[in-house]
Amino acid sequence: MDDYTDESGKFNAWNINMCDEDIEWIVRTRGMFGISFDQRILGITKHYLKNNPKRNGIQLIWENIEAIIKSAYANPNLSDEEKPLFWKCLTIGTDFEGLIDPVDYYPTVLEFGLFSNNLIFEIEQARKKSGQKHLAHLKSGEDVEKAVENFCFSNSKRFVLENYKK
């Protein structure tokens, strides 16, 4: 049953993925969550890929990031001050060191520049839609660029410096 997904058909429903409680505790403890670039973990099934080949790129990764952020914002156990902190808890966790089937457009670290630009574009498009409470603090393109820079580089560096002192 490798193709088992949630009701939307977009996300892998196996317990390898995060649950809402995990997300809550990552925010509360200022932990770190790395987004895998493995197609299967992100929710691409063989059947879905056959019918939706364009989803196997930035859209797939952005949908996963956005679902995690929406979970934090919908969590009644997190205060309004805590909810935006999840943006500081996300980073790249490619899983390139293992046996994975990476998202088509970003198979290696050499594509991270492209990935960063594509992610900025996706967040900008989402931010411009009305009712995006989880994106409300991103007031400008510069805010989006900073959020992506944090996601791609700064968040993991900050986490290591804060938690693994000499």
C-alpha cells in the first residue's frame, strides 16, 4: 500500500510524516523540521504522478511546507505569538544521503539556487490570495525572500549555534 494517501490524495498518509502534535511541540521547543525532497514522502504516488506530472516540483514541496504552517496556525494550543515562530523552525532536510527518489527539478544541491527562486515565486503567489492568515506577516517581496533565505540557510545555522555550543 505504498500509494496510501490522505483524503485529498496529495499527502502520504503513512506515519513517516508529521502530525499536528509534532508540529506543536517543534514550535514550543524551538525545534527544527527539515523538509525531505523525496517524492514518496512528499506525497507523490505512481498513480498520482502519471496523472499529474507537473506537480512533481516546487508545487509539491510548497504544498507540504504550507500544510505544516497551516497546522501550526490552526493549532488552538499555540498562542498568536507562537504561531509565526514556525517559520523559524523549518529548513531543508533533503535526505540526499539516503536512497531517495528526489523531486524531479531538484535532484541535487546544485539546483538549490533554482529551488530558492521557485519557492519565492510560489510563496509570493500564495501571499497575494486573500485570507492567507498563515502568510499575513509576509508584507512584501523582501519579507518572502528573507523567509526563504531563512528556510534554505539561516534557520539550520541558528539552530546549530543555539543548541550545539562548543
